[in-house]
Amino acid sequence: MRPTMKMIAQKMGVSTMTVSLALKEHPRISVETREEVKRVAEEMGYRTNPMVSSLMAHIRSSRPVPYQANLAFLSDFESRDSWKDRAFIRNAYDGMCERAKEQGFLIDDFWINEKGMQGGRLEKILKSRNIQGVILSPLAESGSLDYLDWTQWSSAALGDSLLSPRLHRVTHHQTHGMELLMEHLTGKGYRRIGLAIDQLSDTKVGHAWSSYMAGHLLRIPAKQRVPIFMTSESSREESLEKFTRWFERYQPDVLVGHDNQLDLVKGLGIQVPGDVSFVHLSLPSKLYPNSEISFSGLDQNWTQIGAAAVDLVVAQIYRNERGIPEIPKTILLEGSWVEGETTPGFTAK
């Protein structure tokens, strides 16, 4: 006879609900009880029924989930709410809040650079609020947060800017994104494709953009090659001067870049798309809502990235996994091409 959870409960002298939660690694059940339930279940030869599990998952998804706890969202920008100035982070936050609510959690945001937040105070605050899971915003600059006591939390980082510690992370598949852009641009007849980016942004994505473009340049005829234009932390006037020389020398058919590079284009009086086509590398939802034209580019799907980060953290909470993982995992979500008016297709001049 196939053993059931009720039989396990009877043997142990506990409720069937306790057995069910223990087998799901629910944090409401103590670690000792969970381990004992799993030991007894294994001795009795208990195995979950995949069809029943699927049915229960469907039932749970169709009814409201009771509130369980809050998850912390940590940011380190120049002020408490500066992350809201980054449209892609706002998209991620929206996705986090929606998915957290579906699973019975709420999101509480914290600014780790707030005065007095160092020296273990942040950890004490999160502990006092019974926050077991943490999602880290992309950092203002690539760097480390080793001073925080990560052993207390189930955690995940958004993006690739956190260098240490090596946490689980969720981010956009930047290499695939570049492939997708190139596929659409070459399909529209563009050949002289110019990547214009700033060094900080490229560093934050592990140099995925510049690395992909460097390989692309090796695979195309020499007459089609446009060297990468990369700005550093120089003044706008200096950047504009360098960009002018680069643009006039190489005459790209289309520029691939961000807001900063679009600003340089406008600074030269270059019309988009009349004089040059333009593709945005990270086109968040509702970007440039007051613009007279719609931009072509890559939607990195940060709303889904935020939702996936919640899934990752909640799964760790249920499995009682805390601290820095021995082998961190990276979840890559693919982006989507957004067709706009800034890439009408190449026409020989």
C-alpha cells in the first residue's frame, strides 16, 4: 500500500498539515521537525504524486494567498528614492510587487546609504520586521557589499553590478539582446552599425555589449566596420567633441546606445531618424512618453526580471536556504525587439 501523509502523521503523532508543510520546507515548521518528517517519509517510502501536486498548484493559483511576510528591496543610489529615476528599475519593482502579492508577500524598500544604516543596523531592522528575503537593486556603480551580513537572508541580486558577494541573480540576457538587435538591423539593410555606450554601463553588464560588438566587427568586411565609441567620466563638452570626431570619421548608418548617446546626437544637431537611425539598448516601458516619435530598441523585460527575482527568493525561503550560496545561479531572461520610428531601414545616401 502506498504510504500517505496521513500515515506519516499518525506514525509521528503530528497533524497531517504539519507533515504537508514540512515536506514543502515551509519556514513555519522548525528545521528539526522538517528533517524528522523527511526522514520518516523516506523510511516509509513516501513519494509525492505529481498529478496531485499539479492539481494543488492549480487550486492555490486560483484563490487568494494569505499574507505571509515582507521582502526587502535594497538600493544604494545617491538618495533614498533615486532608483525611481531609472525606468528599468521601476519596471522591475512593479514586477516584484505584483508577483510578491500573488505569493502572499509585500515589498518594503530600504536605502542602505541612509545615515546610521551601517554597522549592523540594517540587519537589526530587517530582523525586527521578520524580513527573511532580500532583493538587491542594480547598484549605482559596480562594486561589493561584503559588509552586510547575508547569512540572515534568502537573497537575489538584479543585474550584474554586484561583484561581491556572489549571490543568486536575475538579469537580462545581454548577449542574446545584442544578437536580437543585430538580426533586426541587418534585416533592415543596415551595415555600418555603430555601438556608442558609456564605460560604466558596459561594466555593469560584464562588458557583454562591447564583447559582442568586438566579435561582430571581426566577422564583417572591413569597409562596414565602425569601431565602438565608449565614453568615460569626462565632461559633456569633451564627450561631445570626441563623439563629433568619431561620428564624422565613421559615418554609421545606425547608432545603438542609451539616453546619454542620444543626448550627444541632439547636441550635434543630428536628426533622428532623418540623418541617422537610432536604437535604444534598454527600452523600458513608457520611455519618452512625451516624445513626438516612438523609439526602436530592446525591451529587456525588467518587469519579468523583477517577478523572477521574487520567485527565486521565495523558493529559498521555503527551502530554508540562507546566506551566500556555495554555487550561485544566474537566471537570464531574454528581451524583445520594439519596433519604432527610429529605424525606418537603410537607404543609400
